Amino acid sequence: MNTGAVDTQSGTPTTSAVGVRALGAPAAVAAGAVLAATILHFRDPHQPGSYGFCPVYALTGWWCPACGGLRAVHDLTNLDIGAAVASNVLIVPFIAVMVFAWIGWARRRWRGKRDRTIVFGPRVTVGVLIFLAAFTVTRNTSWGSWLAPA
């Protein structure tokens, strides 16, 4: 239940739910991530067609920024970081950032703050989009083919 109170230091809304009761949403997200990782561990995406196809690759013949991501997560569940990086070099740092963001979110929820998990300003959003576009173009050229999914 939202009391309408606001944290004077951060300016974020607070709630009366603290401790374990406030961890419902973070727990649900963690459970979903564990379920997805478990499925990827036991159903190998290295097998052609096991998860369908990438629509970007099917339509354009270009590897999108996420191509190889399922294989990378599968490799991470087998503790093979080298193979994960070979499948998609962006997935390992992305998962690390998401884990740290989740920890911060759970910590804030535990303390009774109900704010958004990650908020990016427009400059960061544009920067990330430009980086992903450059990554996509690079991995689809002959001189950046080492970034293509293995």
C-alpha cells in the first residue's frame, strides 16, 4: 500500500511495505530469470531450429545485436565463459549489469523505496542505440566478423 510519503534525500516515493513483503516483484523477476536460464541449460540452442529463428537475420541476412544471445546464456549455464563471449560478446557484460541492477533494486525495495529499477536519460539512451547500431554493422563486415556468433 502506498502511503504517499516521499524520501527526502532521494525524492523517490516510499511505501509502508518493507523487508520480505516488499520483495515480491524482485523475487518474481529472479524466478523468471532462473527459469529461463534453466530452460536454456537443458534445451541447447546450439541445435539448429531449437528456438526458431532470428527474424532480423531471416529478413536481412545480418546478425542483430542479440544474435547468439541464447547460445551465450546456455554456455554461461555450463560455466563456459569463453564460448559465451564467442557467441555474443555483449551478453556477459549485459548479464553482469542486470544482476547488479537487480541487487540494487532488491535492496531499495527491502528498505521500503518503490522506484524504477533503471532509469536512463535521453543521452544515454541515444548513446546505447548508436553503440548497438555500430556493433551490428561491425559484426556484419569482414573486418568485424570475429564478433559474429560462433
